[in-house]
Amino acid sequence: MKILVVGGGGREHAIIRALKKNPAVSAIFAAPGNGGIAADAACVPIGATEIDKLVTFARENALDYAVVAPDDPLVLGCVDALEATGIPCFGPRANAAIIEGSKAFSKNLMKKYGIPTASYEVFTDMSAALDYLDFCPLPAVIKADGLALGKGVIIAPTREEAKIAVRDMMEGHIFGASGDKIVIEEFLTGPEVSVLAFTDGNVVKPMVSSMDHKRAGDGDTGPNTGGMGTVAPNPYYTSEIALRCMEEIFLPTIHAMNAEGRTFRGCLYFGLMLTPDGPKVIEYNCRFGDPETQVVLPLLESDLLTIMRACTEGKLAETEVKFAEKYACCVIQASNGYPKYYEKGFPITMTPETATHTYVAGAKLEGGRLITSGGRVTGTTAVADSLEAAVAEAYRLAAGVSFANAYHRTDIGRRALAAKEG
């Protein structure tokens, strides 16, 4: 079986390694892939949003299946285009991917169908948004409506900071056209939980929960990033909360999308806040999270390709989705200065032991050497019988990654460990 994986980051590297475990897989192509993925798949120099070229490549190479991993091509209709040529895909069509593509859409969906989330207002007029900030509760959460590489959210503790954020988005276009429409919402408190879920549009089978570390600096300081590390499972996500989320959030979301004529098939990411009033949705993503995937898939005991095809074919109810009762921790090695300005082009070395536990995100091959080419460069994952052991082992292994200008947080898993002890 020949498979195309669209994307080129650490998430895609983790997906490719999991797909390779199926003996029926004869070849995996990654578009565009990266220098590290090249060790596990044949990289094709086609960008993830070059949909016409992806379709041509898939057709000319008689590919059997495609996994569209990033948000941009999903929202742009990559799955629709591939399926139109007869290539089955894992991932939602464009009319369902809008659940991430437009925050205003997802908030309005939740309001219409009674799915718990923060109160909010949507604005396309900057003056109206600024007027609203004169009396809305603080802190205020300002979100660009469209995709913004996971960084289109600003939490403003003061009215002046909130107004600066609105002007930056709507007038300064710091997130491009994604900020032409914004959502201003209530600030929720409580532990955050990420839950990825497989769905075929009717059945929902959640994956193991995880805890992301979004801020660049230790102690959750500094700017928001795409994620500096993760642990799984999340100790705050108890079996009681999981049952409540299934009944109040997961299934109602799938039913709501069906009612809107936007059946969702693929991986639906639920970003949750466990508030004093119960679990509420912070955000939806229409795909695997990054770097959540790097701790979730190493714990998956069932076959990933079998599950993905079941989602595509509407057979998830009869398909096993089983996770190991263990713990995982992923430590991201980033370029110093990320997510703002950072230098790249530095050679990367890894010990053989570390390489087998490391997913490569921002790196390219140059003269046969792996060179840094992005903000988040690698993610090293360890699995163990306890969270303490997984964290310690992830840091031990991550020390085997070396490149100039490297930076990582030193406290990945600390909050989770404190929660377990508490």
C-alpha cells in the first residue's frame, strides 16, 4: 500500500513512524516532509497547500491512501480534491475543517447547539470592538478568526493591552487576513486539557489526553508558541470528566456538524478548560495537534492505518482503538528566540539512541547534513511506566540532540507531576 502524508513537521514525522508499523505499507511519501522525515519516508518537494500538484502526484504515482495532517490544506479543500480523483483520505473535507478555519463559526456552532464554551462576541468592525472593550470583563481573550499557526490568541489583562491587540490584528494585520474578523471572549480559568479524537462522523473514539506547554519560557512565561512540550495522559482528565466530555461536548459536536451538513471525519482536537462550572471548549482543531501527537501516538497499541481507514470508511464502531496504560513526555528543542526572530542554518547532531526517539520538525538536509531550518527543531519523546520516569527519560534523551542556538524549557511535566502529587 502506497501512502501520501501531507505536511512537514514533527507531527507528520510521528504519524509516518506510526504508519510504518503496518506491514501492508510498501511506501510512504511526505509532501514536503523535512530533512529528518527523509529517513522514514520519500520526501516530495511539493508544498502542503499546493493542492493541484499534490493531486497530480498522487494520481501519477497510483497512491492508495492519503493523510492530510496540517490545518491549511484541510481548510483549503485538499481532502475534497484528492477524493475527487478517487484517492481515499484521512482528514475532514473543507466544509467540516471550517470548525478550525473560522473561530466565529465554531463559537456560533457551540452557542446554537448548547455546547459549553466561553461567552463571546464577534467583530468585523474595529471601532465596535474597541467600544466593547470599554466595558467587557477582564482579562479579555482576543482571537483572530482564521488560521494563525496556533498563535492567533492574545490574553489581555488590561483594557489598553486589549485595545492594542485588536488594533494589531485588525489594523496592523499581524495575522494577515485571519485578523479581519475577531472573537473577543470571556477568560476561563482551570486546568487545560487536550483531547484528540478519531471520528467517522458518527462514532467518536478519544485518544489518550495530554497537557501542552504553550509558553516559550519556564513557568509558563513569555509569548505563546506552537508548543514547547507535552505529557500524556493529563492527570486532571479523570474518567468522570472524560464521561462528561463525551456526553456534553464530543458527541454533541459531531451531531451538530452532521445537522449542519458538515459531517466531520478524521481527527478532531478538543482544547478544553476544566472550569469550576465544568469542562468547556476553548478551541477545536480539525487535525492532530502538534506536539500532542508526539506523545499520543507512541502510546497507541492499535494499528494507526487501520483506524484511519475505518474513519474514512465509516467503520470506526467495529475498530479497536487501544492505548498503553503508560506515560509519555515530549521535550521540544527550539531555536533560541522562537517564536519571534531566530537564526537558522546550524548543523544538528543526534546520538543513535536519541534519534530513534526524536521527531524532526524544523530541519533540512544540506550536503548530507541535517541543518536547522525552523523555530521548533526536534521533539524527543520517552514512554515509561510512571510520569516521573517518562519526564526524566525524555530530558535524558533530549540531551543527545545538539545544535548551536538550541533552547528548551526545563519544566515540561512539572505541573502534571504537581497535580498527581496533589
